[in-house]
Amino acid sequence: MTIADVEWDAIVIGTGIGGGTLGRWLAEAGQRVLFLEKGLADARSAENGLSETFVPEARAVRGLWPDPLTVEVDGVRQSFYPPLGAGPGGSSVFYAATLERPERHDLDDVPGRPHPTGGWALGFDAFAPYYAEAARRFRVYGTPDPLSAEAPLPLRDPPALTEVEAALMARFRAAGLHPYHAHTGVERVAGCGMCLGRKCPKACKMDGRSAGVEPALVTGRAELLTGAEVTRLVMDGARVAAVEVRVGGLVRVFRAKRYVLAAGALGSPRVLLRSACEGWADGVANGSGLVGRNLMFHVNEMFALWPGVDGPATKAISLRDLYHRDGARLGTVQAMGIRASYGEIVFYLNRMLAGRGLSRLAPLTRLPAAMAARILGSAQIFVGLMEDLPYAENRVGADGVVHYTLHDELKARRRAFRRAIRRAMPGRRMFLGVVPELNWGHPCGTLRFGDDTARSVLRPDGRAHGVENLWVADASFMPTSMGVNPSLTIAAWALRVAEGMA
């Protein structure tokens, strides 16, 4: 009997943090699970980063998203390779393992901190136990945020600070800030820093592959089919009857009792829109007309800080002093794990000049960059991760093209964030961007959940409105983007959805 002949308990489309976490939960609960992954499988010992090649075929075998992403921002169209993965584990095999829990005001309408949507359909307290369980499953280490009023996550002890980290922590505290050791999902701490932002060949980093798909396969109740692109859902009234999949140039059909979309906020809505049929003329689960809409990212505000001592790059520092200022929703500040030495300083100075139309002055940046590198040592790059808000016109279509408008309120908040960083950050620093920079690795919100069928695509349990046997377990469900990395929230959501399915 082949996998196409089996009626599975659940078919999970996508193997990132959401799909991997949910599929593992179901398999360990005794259910038969088939993972369908568009990307190709590679050797477990493979190790590479996100931007090492721009040849589609080479990208595919390295687990990178093979095709350029076409985007139209403020009416200007361009194409580029996004920082996304396509293979077992999806984009998570490349992530920096940052697993931060949001604040209560990210999900609830807190007095004094009004929520732009009135609050999520499920609030902080409903998510809290799943955040804790996700932290345990992903082996998260770090220290509690000293500004948080919530019970801390079950965190493992972090490794000792390096000289650079200790110097930066001391400088932040002297300036009245409240840094903490960033929450990171790494199994074996010693010697694992090299895998942050890269594939980990030793399964040290906890991602959708190592903490999801691989443990699911060990149960003997799960199978993984790679190179399997889901072209559409085959509908039978209000039920999904099968999925149509292109594998190696052939079209095959797979059946299950229940189906889970976990192809990401850019991929999952495309499947629904491509599945338009009788009874679902505008796409499956699209009675609200919101499938693919309310697309959000984060806005990166990158800057360099010189710690005063030289040493390796750090990813260990995070702080939320600027998370919410003067009624504005801003975001987290965290180290990126990148050093800005001479070459990087030249690059960012030239990019700033280009943004002001002064590219002709680029040759003049070499001397100040060399002097900065020699006198100040290598800088550490930090990012302010600013919340994006939902707008229906920001969307991804069935063709995969992203349409996005930079709204005036986002530009105003971004200016406020830069001012707050400028005033708060002690010592020597330099901003590394001129125009708003969208974080293309953090798409979310295109299948938002809620109680109102006219204003949402999913129910609070993750099931699609109007479809009996279809759930979603990726960042699509989020009604707002929050001011933190989405990974832990995706994992917590997947655990909650899996529990409800069972």
C-alpha cells in the first residue's frame, strides 16, 4: 500500500514551526499524519545560510525558497529572493531561534494601551499555557524580561555572557534600560551559536524540523513527502475531500479525515484562492473576502552600537523599554548576531547615501569607515522590531504577488521609534537605514481568526469558517503582528489547534 492509498487522520500542508509542531502533537497522540512539503529533502548534515545563491535550482536543493517574490510597495513593483525556506522545517531551519512571548497588550485591550483591533478573539490568558508548553518543547533558554508583569516562561539557564555582552548589558543598565538575555531555542548551548541564522547540521537548534517533523516521524505514525506542491483543495460541499498535489511533474491525490494548512502567510491563502470551485467561487473559506488580505510584516530599524571591546557577534541581548511609548505601538530591540566591521560599515554608509540620492559620494565613505573600525573596534548590529498593523488592501493574491502600502501612521511610528532609540541608546551608534525596511521573513495575518465571520477567515479554534474539516496552523491566523518575533506564538497556536482537533 502506498501513501496515496491511505486515508490519513490528518494531512498537514507545510512543515515549518506551525505544521511541524501540530503534526508532531497529533502523531504522538496516536493519529496517522502525512506531511506534504513543497521543498526538497536534503542531507541532515547540510549546512548553509539564506542568501548563498540566486540560482533557483541551487536554492531548491539547499532548502531555500526557489522563486523570486514579486512585490508592489506603494505602487512600485520589484522582484527579489525573500528570506524564506522551502524544505523540511520550512523557514524555521534558517531562523535565529528567537522565541519571545508577546506582552498582554499585544493580545488584549489593556486600559491605557488600546488595541487597534479591540483585542484578539483569544487573549493572553488563553494563550499562556500554550506559550509555556511551546517554550518547553523548543528548549528555550534566557532570563525573564524585568519589565514584564506576567509569570515568566519556563526558561532554561542561558550560557554565561561574553565580554562584549557583559559590556553592552552594563552600558544599557547604566542608561536606565532593562536588558535581559534573549529567549532562544537551542538544545545544546556550547558551540551552537554558529547555527543561528543557518541550518544546523547537528539538530541543536529547535525548529520545525528538529522539534516537529523528525520527532513525529520517530513515532512510526507519520510520513513526509517532499517535493510535493499542493495545487488545490478538492471540495465536496462544506468538506475538503482531497488535496491535489504535483509531485515530480505528476499530479496525485491524497485523502484524509482532516486537513491542516501550514504553508505560511504567503502560501496558505494562495492554496485557498487557487481552490475556487462551485460553491466557493471566490476561493475556499473566503466568504468574508479576506483570504490573503490584512498582510503584515514587521519594520526593521537597524543600527550599529560600538561596545568598546572587541569580540564575537552577539544574539543574546533583548530589551522592551521602547515597546510602547506615548501611546504608540513600537516594538522590541534585540541584538542581531552580526558584527559591523569595516566592510559592513562601508556597505551601510553607501546604502544611506543611495537612499538620499547621493550615490556619487560613495567613494568618500571608505576613509571614515576605516577610521571608525580602527578607533572604535567592531560594532554590534541591533534591530528595533516594530509592529505592523493590518490593512485589507495589503494582500497576497493567488498569483503570489504581494501588494503593500506604507501607511502614514506606520511612517509616523517609525519616526517615533527612531527618536526613541536615539534618545535611549547610550554610547556611539549609527542607524543603518533611511527608508522603512519591511521584514520579509515575518509575513502574517492573511487568514485572520475571530468570532465574526464577516471580519475573519478562521474560527477561534483555527478551523476555517464554513469548512468542516480544514484548520490553519501558521502565522496567517494572527490579527496583528505584535511587537516581537512571531515564532513562539506560531508554536503556541499550533499546540492549541492540535489539542482542539484531537
